[in-house]
Amino acid sequence: MNDYGWFPSKSTPGCSFASAAIWQYESLKSRVQSYFDEIRADWLDKLRPQKRGDVRKEINQWWNSLSEGQRTVTGIIAANAVVFCCWRIPSLQRHMIRYFTSNPASKTLCSPMLLSTFSHFSFFHMAANMYVLWSFSSSAVSMLGREQFMAVYLSAGVVSTFFSYLCKTLSGRLGPSLGASGAIMAVLAAVCTKMPEAKLAIIFLPMFTFTASNALKAIVAMDTAGLVLGWKFFDHAAHLGGAMFGIWYILFGHELIWKNRDPFVKLWHDLRTRGGPGGGGERGGSA
């Protein structure tokens, strides 16, 4: 059923994890070369006279000061900022509504399941979501690795939107939704499930702390109440869908999907060493 069917809701998570496995494979292959390139670059920097106020150097120092998780989500934040700016262009409004809002009553159902997770019309909405993502990025990427994290994030965006579609259709409360909350809820739920005793605090009330487990229970309870009572301020169905996916992935999905990626990676390795992209026609090489 082309773009109006449900196939991408099933294929996108699979493609996300397959791409993440290939990404990890290619990253591991290039790390040795990158290591020697960095040593060579540092040696050359010591020979060159340093310029005061070098903007490029300051940017590099800032970038290197970030954790791997913060560097990973910088691209996500940038994509959200670009889409936010596109909402401000009048000539793009029709396309933004069609492709960057998710609505089960829309003629275009599939692509918005992913694109709407990068879409915010309100600056406060985007800032709040990106702050939460940034806050949990270090823990999440440290726990999953950047490749697996991206696969979980993108898959969670699609799963949360699908859950929103389902609940809206069953309740008859149709309407557009947008925002990264569903995907971010999956990240938050994954971290809280993996580290239930971690201490969290609200930015405006840092003196009050609570465990990650209790925070997750409170959020799920609030979104459940919002879904049952028909609150319309947030897409509570998408929040719950994302949270359930994050919990499921930590408890079961990691074992079922990520730890069983070896056959696919081996297939990709065989293709690469038989003259695939960048393989150079080698035979029987190792990663």
C-alpha cells in the first residue's frame, strides 16, 4: 500500500538495527587508522605556530570535552533545530503538516511515523525535549554504545507513533501530534530500568531527589491517567509506547536483537572482503 500502508512501521526498526550493526562494524575497522591519524595530527600541531583566538581550535576543544553520548545526540538536536526552522517558513507549511506531524486521519501515514519525532513547532517544547535527551545521553550511550543507541532511538520513534495511531483510532480522538517525546521516553525508560537506584532531580528543584525507578513509575502512571482521562496537552499514548519499548528493550530486546547480530555482521564482512564497497577485492581478511 505504498506510503499509506503499515509496512514501514515494521521495517524501520529492523533497518535501524541492521544499519547500527554495519555502522559498528565499520567503526571498529577504522579505529586503528584513526588512532594513527590522530597521533600524526597532534605531532603536526606541535610543529605549527599556534594562532591566538583560533575559532576552529576552540570548537575542537569544546567538541573533545563532550562525552560520547553528548556528541552522539548533537546530530539529533541539530536535526530538530533545522526542522523547527522549517516550520517558520510559510511556503513549507503544507509539507510540514503532511510529513512532520503524525495523524491517523492523514493520507500520509508512514513517513511521519519517523519524521514527526524530529519535529517541534514550539521552541519551549523542543528545548525541553532536547534538554532531557542531552541529560540522559551520557548514561544511555555509555550503556548501549552509540550505534545501538541510535537504533533504539529511531525504532522507539516509530513504535511510539504507531502506538499513538492505534490509541487514537480506537478512541476516535483523531488529531495531529509531533515531537521527540516518545523516542526520548524510550531512552529515559531504558536508563531507569537498567539503573533503577540512580538518583535524579528536577532542574528547578535540585534539593529534592528520587530514584530512577520511582521517577519512571510516576511518569508511566501520569501518562496512563492522561490516556484514560483523555488529556490532550501531551500525546500520552506516544509517551507510553516509547516507555514500554524502552523497558522491553532492556529486559528482552537487547538479548533478542543486538546479541544476535553476529550472522548479519558476518554476512556484511563477507560482502566487504569479496570486493564490496571499500573492500578492495580482498579475500579472507578479518575486521
